[in-house]
Amino acid sequence: MEELFELKNLLLAGHIDDALLLVEELTEMSKDDKLNKIFSFGKILLLHLIKQAAEKRKTRSWELSIANAVKEIQRTNKRRKTKGTYLTKEELRETLEDGYELGLKAAAKEAFEGKYEAEELGEMVDKTAIIDEAMDLIYS
């Protein structure tokens, strides 16, 4: 909020160049926030997809978490005014790949009552297939 008051004061004072720099900074902050949200919901999505693949079963709770994560990723990635997205499909896939290990570690704590380490759980599932499934859910 402080930044908006600063922007107003810069504009009223006629410091257009400084105001434009602040606008660029605010734009970057907003985009970073969106990318962080996408990354966070991507980890949640991967966590549940990994658990489903490893345990070869589905629960209503996991399905709800998956649906929620997918919806939040879709919503956050959408640019409302320009009708585009913040991340391209390739960038979104890279983001999911980046978050996969964290999703795997979280899944290891939950799947099979925490019986397996992340590396062991990782051997039970196909990383590419899980990321492909996540992408399919997001873009369906």
C-alpha cells in the first residue's frame, strides 16, 4: 500500500520517470507473487498425484486437494485483462519439474504412513508420467 502512496506523490510532483520505475517494480512484485502461488499449488498437486501413483489408490480427500490445486493454478496463471497467462506451458512444466522433489518429500511423509524415504518412494513412481498428468489436469 505504501508503494501506491509513493506512486501518487511522484505523479503529483511530476516525477514521471521515477513513477514509471516504481510501476515496473510493482509489476514485478505482482508477477513474483503469482509465480510463487503457482509453485506452491504445484507442489500440492504433485504431492497427491505421487501418493495416488505410489499407493495405487485414490481417496476423496486427495481428489479434492488435486481439484483445488488445479483450479488455483489455472486461476492464478490467468491474466484477466489480456486473456493470456503468466506462464507458458513450457514454463509451467519447468515449474512443476522444479517442485517435484519437494512434492516427493512431502508425499514420502504421508504415503504408506511415512514408511519410505523420498528416494524409495521416487523409485515406485514415474516422474514424467506424474508431471504429464498434472499438465493434463491443468490444461483440460
